[in-house]
Amino acid sequence: MKENIKRKNFFKKLYLYSLNFVNSIETQNINAISFIKKNLLKKINNKKKNFISSFPEKKFKLELRNQKIVGMNTIGLLLDRMTILSLKINLLKKNKKNVNNVLFEIKSIINALSIAGTIKNLNYKKITRYKFKSKSKNFRESFFELLYINLLLWESQEVLYNRNLLKINQRELREYIKFFSELNIKRNILITKIENYYWKNKW
């Protein structure tokens, strides 16, 4: 029971840490995929070293317990959802909208993370002819990569939502589709890596 509480406190801190990181990235002037690829990605990578070094400390012991996985309640998928919700919270607050429903979902995710069990042979990698690799070597680096990949995906979608698709030239639209597809493949690789690094205690 005590370890569950420690895990819960860790994931609370990790959520707030993610939210602070998202808040620190200026995204209001983004209006093209090329800007995201050149400027936003550079901004994010400049923050990597500090993000990794200041990462919340793990103060709980891992219990390698097998547990029947219900739905999407694995460490990797839950953390993926948590990073997306931190992006949503950030957007809602900027637009001065109610965040209570999102906060309720975040609490539910943190509770699920605190009691999540292991699962054998987990692999969320998509079957594709494209080959992508992640350079992350531990849980912290993988989490950073997942957070910024989801941030790039979020902002890429915002670019299209806020523009008239009929006025976007075909070259830029093809660039968007390729970029979005690549990010989604990387995202699934990172979800798998986070799950595996977590249970192997590679922090």
C-alpha cells in the first residue's frame, strides 16, 4: 500500500513536470509545418538536457507483479495519454476555458499508473516499411521524447485546424502527411520503450 502511494506521488509530480515543460514552449505564432520542423523542434531539443537532469526522482520500489491488463491500462499507454492531456490542459488554460473534466481524467490516469502491473511481450510498434529508431537509452529520455513527439503532433494538427485546407498547396499538404505519419510511428516505438524501461528499472 505504501509503495502504491509513493508511485502515485511520483506520477503526480511527473504530470506537473510535463505541464511546466509544455507551458515553457511558445507555440502561439506557429502557422506552418516547416516552422515546426525547423524552429519548434530546435527549441525543444535545447531544453532536453535540463529536462533530463531535473527529472522527478523515483522513490518507490518496483514490484514485478503480473496483472490482468484491462483496456489500455499499461504504463506506456497511460503515460502517453497523460502527456496529451497536459497539452490539452495548457491549451484550455490559455483560452480561459474550464479544465475540470480533463483534471478528473488525469486523476484517473494517475490512479491507474500507481497500480499498473507488468505485461509480457508488449510491442506497440506499427507494422510499416519505414524504419525509425529512438536514441533514448532509459525511461527519462524516452519520456522526454514521447512528450515532445506528442507536442509536435498536437501543434501540427493545430496548424491544419486553423487554416483553410483548400488554400494549402499540395507540396505542404504532402509534407504534413509524411511528417505526421513519421511522428506517429516514433510515438508507438516510444510507448513500447517506456513500458520496457520502466519495468527493467532503467531510469
